[in-house]
Amino acid sequence: MIISLIEFFRLVVVTFALGYIFSSSIKLPKDIEDFYKGFDWGNIKIAVAIAAPAVLLHELGHKFTALAFGINAEFFASYLGLGIGVLLRLINSPLLLFVPGYVNIANATSVQSMIIAFMGPFMNLLLWIGAFLLLKYRHYNAKASIILYATKRINMILFIFNMLPIPPFDGFKVLSGLFGSFGF
């Protein structure tokens, strides 16, 4: 099975948590009285549409690449990481730094590890470039433009942040796999 029932449940939990966490960061223009709402399903839906693909496609990029190599891979929600994200949202922190989930991969070679590690950020790179090109060459209404801009921005940040060559980020795993493939 490509995605187990428990993984599907975890993906749903992460999706809704991301929607809540990013709902204060990604907002569409509204009436003045809407700014005083504490809980806004509209902003949560928009945040889900922007943040969930960025995070979930990143993690599924790792998982499906591992599966393509014939390696077992399982997606896990980081409930502690999601809890930190929710807490940061509740205190209106300007910084949203948390780990929503990860893919557990076992028994990969150095080259496989390098490719698997890169495929998560590569998904963010594709979404970043895709949103950039759509904004550059097409004209959209205000709502679509805001969604595309936020998609471009979050995927740019995730790509750059994840490619940092420091543990435990994907960039470190890519570099380690590259060095490992040459016997270092």
C-alpha cells in the first residue's frame, strides 16, 4: 500500500494543524469587522490550500522516492512539533519554526539517501517556480494573486531553509549522501 490508513490519518491531522497555524499569517482582504474574529474558517481554508501542499508534498516527495527505490518509508506526524506550532500561533509569535512531520526511511545507500533527501525540497522548488511563473506571465484577481504569492513565498522559504547544510535538515543529508557516495 502506498499510503496506509494511519498515514492518511496523520496527513489529515497535519493538514488541519497547518491550516490553524498559518491562518494568522495568510489572510485575504476582508471587511473591518472580520479582523476582530478569533477563529476564522475562511482563513483556515486558505492557509490549508497554501501551507498543506508545501509541507505534505515535501514529505511525500521523500516517501515516494524511497518507495521508488524499493525502500520502506512511513510518514509520521510530529505531534510535539505541531503542538509547538499551535502554541506559537496562540501567542501570536511572529516566528513559526516547527517540524510538522517526517518520513522514516531505513536501509538506504548513500546515493539513495542523497536523492531521497533532495526530493522533499525539490517539491518546494517546483511549487516556488510554478507560482513565480504563474504570477509573472498571467494576470489574476486579487484573491488568486495573494494565494499564488503566499505559495511562492512559503515554498521559497521551505526550499532554502531545508537545503541548509546543517543537521538535521535535508541539505545536510544531501551533502552527507554526496560525500558518502565518494567514500568520505
